[in-house]
Amino acid sequence: MDDELTTDGETPPADTASTPAPEPPKRRRGRPPGSTARTTRVVTMTLTVSGSADGDWQAELKQGTTWVARGLPVTASAVSAAAAALHADLSGPVDELIEGARSAKAARVAELEAELEQARKDLAELEQ
């Protein structure tokens, strides 16, 4: 007989050193077959809003390397509302910049009103 029996009547365990361990399956790229997962298509668009100290704002939109819109005039209130809608950390600096421009415009209006008043007085003196 080829089978060896031990003293208790059982066959000895097989020699594990001589049998190679099975290799783990190689990982394949991509989705596993039969997967219902869908890949998400990412669209990159860049919106740039720029403003000057005078309070003039403009917007530009770029999709990938293609310009969708350039140099569109935007109101300061729209910029402020958009910044507030996006994040509180954005609205603070934008509102400070807008308030600075508003203060500068108000000072310029007061200066022009004083100049206009002086011109009206000079005109009234010339008419007499």
C-alpha cells in the first residue's frame, strides 16, 4: 500500500513545503466586470471676477482652454451677492473692497457738489 498510517490510524499531513502557495489574482485596471459604477465626467470652468478701486467690475468665463465670455460688466451688488452665496470667507474681503470704492465715490460726489455750489454762486454774482 502507498498510504502510510500513523499509530493512531490517520494519514500523516501532506508536506506543505513542497507544494507552492497559490498566487493571489493580479489586480486589473478599470472597473470590475459587471460593475454598475459609472465614471463621473468632470467639467472644468474658470470664472474670474475682477474689480478696480473705482468699483468697476467685470467677469470672464473660460471652459478648458476656450473663452466662453470675456470682459462682461458686472455690478458691485451682483459680485457681493455671489461672494456671499459662495462662502462667508469670500464675502468679507469683497464687501470691504466694495465699501472702500463706495466711500471714494461718495467723497468725489461731495467734492463735485461743493464745486457746483461754488460755480452757482459765481454765476449768480455775474448776473447781478
